[in-house]
Amino acid sequence: MVTIGQVFVAIILAGGLLLMSESIREHVGFLRRIFLPGSIVAGFVALILGPQVLGWLVRQVAGEEAFLAGGAFPEFVLDSWSAMPGILISVVFAALFLGKPIPGIREIWLKAGPQVVFGQTVAWGQYVVGLLLALLVLAPLFGTNPIAGALIEIGFEGGHGTAAGMAPAFDAVGFEEGTDLALALATVGIVAGVLIGTVMVNWAVIRGHTSVTEPGEVHPASLKIAEQDVEITDRDKREVKESKRMQIAPTDPLSWHLGIVGMAVAIGWVLLEGLRWFESVTWGGTLFSYVPLFPLAMIGGVIIQIVFDRMGWSVYLSRPLMNRISGSALDFTIVAALATLSLSAIGAHFGPFILLAVFGIGWCVFALMFIAPRVIPFNWFERGAGDFGQSMGVTVTGLLLMRMADPENKSGALESFGYKQLLFEPIVGGGLFTGMSVALIAEYGPVAILIVCSILMVGWLTFGLLYFGPMVKAQRQAGRK
């Protein structure tokens, strides 16, 4: 059994790897050019130094009893890292909306309606593509569990943190290798998103599909991306009165905010346990027994934020500090998850993994090229590029591509992208449906979930074409004149 002291050692080692990763990124230009996060670099360094790479090489050369035959890390460190993602991912999602006033649905829609439609279409389409691939190819030819159909959305749209946080759900349904495949897909998504996105931005500039950037103006290496760029409403820009909060609160601001995050996680736990109890005394199902905590922790954070807004206490919540808490938890989540990634599981399912990656990338590229220009009336490429980047990696990838296409944010894409998250992330991309997707497929079968996702994808797309399509045509006609 792992002790608290051993967990502390594991955290210290993960922190040391994060420091090392910054040095590696400083000296390896390619890693900087593709904006690969330091946490991913640190995670792969830990994987290489672990029992599956370094340990395997030592065992092949010097035998099972040789020094470093188990890798550079003690077994208790690996055990601690294995348990870490399932806990820390709840912290990441609990802080997602804390310190950020929740605007009304109408306000969000007026700013970001087209991008909500496009983002939802892409996300539900990832389930449709994945489930079709699983049912028609992966299960019949490779014997893969049909739950693999959810991996594209979990890995691409959800990213490393969501993939790691879904481990309990995969374990509960007997698809343990799903976590490793989702993490690998998340890595492919980030790298492919930046590389393909960069090519597409330059193509769009040359072809005149961007309205604010001229050929030769795209300089991705000079861009600086910050998560705070997403926070763009007037209320989000308000200055947080640190001195006032510190005078009233008897605790350190960091401790105060950690306590708020802990309260959000606790509310999420109560909600989840309540849903499990309600399910047991009504229809007697097992759906919520498979659902992880993190999507409910996100709802807990939203509840706290709404209460603070209504009571006039929002001044005591600092969004930048919440970003730091969430960002740190995500960094350690990614390091721990990648360090314990099972290479044997990926090797055993390499064919399905490649097919999922290729079809997932293909759907995202198709969506940007053929759907975005038909549902986004103004500056379709600048706005669509952000959703494309997010759909293949993380929010930062989307911000990067928007900055490349529109360095000075003349198109207003950044504002729309920020608003869109409030009608997007609570559902997919690590939201409620993402967290429940594995359980839903296990409980009701892949065909039923495929039908539901297809209806939602077609519904969003049809609505976009009918509602925003006329605006697109009017805009094009005005452009010709």
C-alpha cells in the first residue's frame, strides 16, 4: 500500500520532470515550433525512463536482476502516478468555470451561435465516425471492443486530461486498454492539429479565405498563446481586487481558492452519489456506476459560480488563480498518465489505433473545409480554425491557429470562441456526455448510441444550414458586389 510520503515523492519527481521538459523544449526547436506542451514532453521522458523502455532494454542486455531492470523509478512512484490522473482531473474540471461569470444563453448565442453549431457538429460527428468504424471494421476484423468508437472524441476533443480521467470508466466496463489508446490518440491529435492546421492556415491565406491576414504574415514561431485569451467578455476583464479579498479572507488566497475547488468537487460527488442512488431505487440500472466524477465536479463549479454571482461574491474569486490551479493539476495529470501509458496495449491494438487516428483527422479536416464555410457567415476560416484546433487537441491549439490566421483578432474570432465554450464544454469535449459515453455504450449498446449521436450531428448541421446558411449566401453575394 502506497503511503502519503511515497505519494509526495511521486509528486516531487513529476515536478522535476516538468522542469526538465522546459529545458528540453528550449533546446529542441521542433518541440517549440509545434507548441507541444511541456507536460507531454515530461510524460514521455518519464515513459522512456520507466520499466517499459529503459527497464526493458536493461533486462534484454543484463537480465531481470540487473540495476535499472525496473526502470529509473521505484514501483511505488509508478503506483502513485497510476492513481493520480483519476483524482486530479476532477480538480481540472471543477475549476473550469470558477471565477468566470456565467452569461445568459441569449448573450452567448448572439456572440457565438455559428461556432456553437460548428463545434457541436464536429464533436457529435467524431462519435458517429468512431462508432461506424468500430462496428463496421474494428470489431469484425480486429475483435476490438465497440466502445473504441468513443475514443476519437475522448482523445481528440477531450484531450489528455479527459483521456486519463476516463480510466475508471474504461476499467469498469472491461476495456482497460481504452485509456492507453485514448492518450495515444490525444498525442496524435495535438501534433497533427498544429502541423495540419499550420498548412491549412497558409493555404487559406494564399487562397484569400482569410480577410485580415495577407500572404507572408503568418509567423507561428513568434506567437505567444495564453489561456487567459479565451476570457474576453467585459465582465471577465474586470480587475480582481486582491487587496480587498486578502483583507477580508483570513486565509491565503491560494488556500481559499483550493478550498472553493474542493467544495466544487464535493458537490459533484454528492450529485453523482445521488444519481447512483436514484438509479438504484428506480429502474435499477448500472449506468451511473460507470460514470467518473470529473463531469459532475464541473457542474459543482458552475453551481458555486452561479451562487457567487447572485450573492455578489464573485469579486472574491480570481480567474487567473483558478487558471493556475487547473493548469497545474492538468500538467501533473498528463505527466502521470503518459508515464504509466501501456505500450503493449497500443502495440496489441496498433491497427485499430491507426484507423481511429486517420479517420478522426479526416473528419476534422473535412468539417473545417466543407462545413465551416456553410454555417459560419463571417470570417469562416478564422473562426473555424479555432474549433478545428480544439477538436484535435486542446484549447491552446485552437488559440494558436486563430492567432496565426488573425494575429490582431480583427475578425472577432477570439470573442466568439470564448463564448462558445460555455455551450460546448459542459456537454462534449470532456463534458457530461463525454464522461458518460463509455457507460452509455456499455449499457445500451453501440448501435443505439450511434443512432443518438447521428441524430444530434445531423440536427445541429441541419439547423446551421437552415438558420445561418442564408446569412452565408447573403454575405457571399455582398462580397461579389
